[in-house]
Amino acid sequence: MTLAVGLPEQLAVRTVPVRTPEDLLARLPHSSVLAWVRHGEGLVGWGEAARVAVPPGEDRFTWARQWLTALFDAATVDDPLRVPGSGPVAFGSFSFDPRSGDSVLIVPRTVLGRRDGQAWYTTIGERPDPLTLLRPPAPPAAVRWADGDVTAPRHMRAVAAAVRRIRAGHLSKVVLARDLLAVADEPIDSRILLRRLADRFPSCYTFACAGLVGATPELLVRRMGGQVESLVLAGTIARGSDSDSSAASTLFASAKDREEHSYAADMVRAALAPLCRDLTVPAEPEILRLSNLIHLATPVRGRLEEDRSVLDVVGALHPTPAVGGTPTDTALDLIRELEAMDRGRYAGPVGWIDARGDGEWGIALRCAQVEGPRARLYAGGGIVAGSDPAAELEETQTKLRAMQYAIEG
């Protein structure tokens, strides 16, 4: 495959161990940020040593891996730690639809990392960006809300149409989304959103890349050496005022949610099996509790058959039935027809990769695309034969509240 986009000049990369920072997010110097943080650990970055728009197409993950391999192989790297996330790192965010040209990779000039009691500081170039606060974060002011491209009535009509297609035998499941707009008086500072999300949803992966900010509970894949992990989420219920055990029991017994979950878990098993020599997939899902939602969850673990990059695994998995549907191609066509909006990078892979091919990638859920004073929020749900339009709308409203809280506080 030919890389049509040229590479920047040779990168000079230096990683040094540092005293473990108490708070990664507090070290971000300005609002143009890159982040992947969970339970206070992960990576944050800023500045741009390299950036590329990944061309659309079914081979975009292969293209991205080859571009990064060429870039990192040409770099001069001083990295005595050689742990996942040290040395040169690229943050990435891919569009949901392979036809979209929104996918992007960014190699920051500065990265601060923390994992398992060890911390490091990576810089690229002779004049790295400062590790000082250039502009204090300020909450969004005078936020106003407006309908997005997919209003509530339009979403319910789309769900009803999808149910008719499913019951007619055209497909088994499709995931439909809607959007909501927020407009503030001043540019929205992503650091405020990251802080609020990380504090409220510490077990989620709080992320930021090229203006896409969110907190996803869904780990698409983690690759550390030959080991890979994935967490399949599908099937959701709101946490109510009654006991969690009651809500969890209702979710676990729901035929609709169990069906939705089985499609996603079966697809991940089928996608990873050819790549792994060992693969463990539990027969029954678990219950995952977040601060506002309860999900059905299946943790998947395996050992790779060959030395594959995390992006190879991402390409094999995306889109899962948890964000697209099944069969995949039929579901994608129906999403294009019924949603009639550009998802952009919502529900696409987001995460990071280092020069060794290690990395962590999630699905961009519970997120917003921030551009100046505007933010477009997204939320969706899986539609199967037993879905009810009003209940599906309520599920999206529950999911949207995470980002509404991040913006309004």
C-alpha cells in the first residue's frame, strides 16, 4: 500500500522517569489536549510533532499503522523505560463510517504518563512545550441547548422503521443514534469536561483527541505485548432510586438486552479467534455498574498468534454490533438511511498506540465534538425486534446526561 501523505522530519524523542504526578489532568497547560485516563492512570499530551488525516476506506487502519511505523522507525528514540506508553506515542480517533474522512492521528510533542506506580515524561524536539499552566481552565458560560440533526420525534420514527426491517428479516440488530447541540458564550475548555467526567466516572476511559471529548465504559482492545483484552458492552438500564440489585436483575433477565448483548459478544469472539492462539470468552455476561447506568458486560482475553499491532486488532473489531449492528454491512446501510446525519468520530475507535504496537482503544461513546463555543453531543442504542421507540429515546436521554453534566456541571 502506498502512503500518499508524506512524513514530517525525523523525530527526536526522549523519555525520562519522573516523580509520579498526583493528577495527570491537572498538568494540562491549555485546552488543546490529548488524553486517555482511567482511575488517575494513563496518558495526557499536548502540542503536535506530527498530525495526519487518515484517508477514508476499508483499509484505513492498515494505512494508519503503516504511516506510524514509517514515522516511528525513522525517529531517534532515547527511552530507558520501554514500558507501554513510553517513547513516541500517537493518539488517534477514527470515524465510525469507513466512508468518512474524519479519522486523525496526532503525535504530541509532550506526553506525561502514569501506570502501576511508575511515571514518565516524553518530549519531541529541542524545545518541548512547557509543563506549566498557560491558561487556567474556566467552566462554559451561559450554555444554551438546541436540537441536533436528529430530533427526538425523528429518532423515534427511525427506531420504528428499524424494528419493521428487523421483524421483516432484513437484519438482526442496528444501532441508531441522535445528537444534541450546546452553545456557550466563550470557547469551551476541554479540560473542564475531562475533569468533570473523570471525577464522576472514574471507572470509564476519559479521552480527548482532536476536539472529541468523552468518557467511554467500552474498551475495544488493550494490547500489551502478546496479550489482548476487550470489554463488550451491550444492554443497558438506568440506575433508579430503588435497589441496584433489582435493576440489575431486570437487565439480566431481559430477553431484548440479552439478545442485543449476544450479537456483540459473538462478533468479538469471531473477530479475535483468527488472531489469537488462546481466547477466553465467558458464557454469561457480567453486570457493570456506572454512576448512572448498568450494562451487560463480557470481558474477553487472549494471546495474539503473531506480533500484531493494536491497530490490526482495532481494524478486525470495528464496527462491533454494539455500535453498528448485525449483519454489519446491512446495518451500516440502514444507519446511513435512517439516521441521515454524519456521526463523525462518534462510536468510532479512540485511543493511543506506541512504537512497539502496544496501546489502548475504546469506542467513542458518551462524548461530544467540541469546536470553539459549540459542542455536539451524541448518544445511541441497539435496536432489535423487541425494541420500543419511546424506551429507546429514554435510553439516549439517559446517556446524554453524562456529557450534559460535563458541560453544565
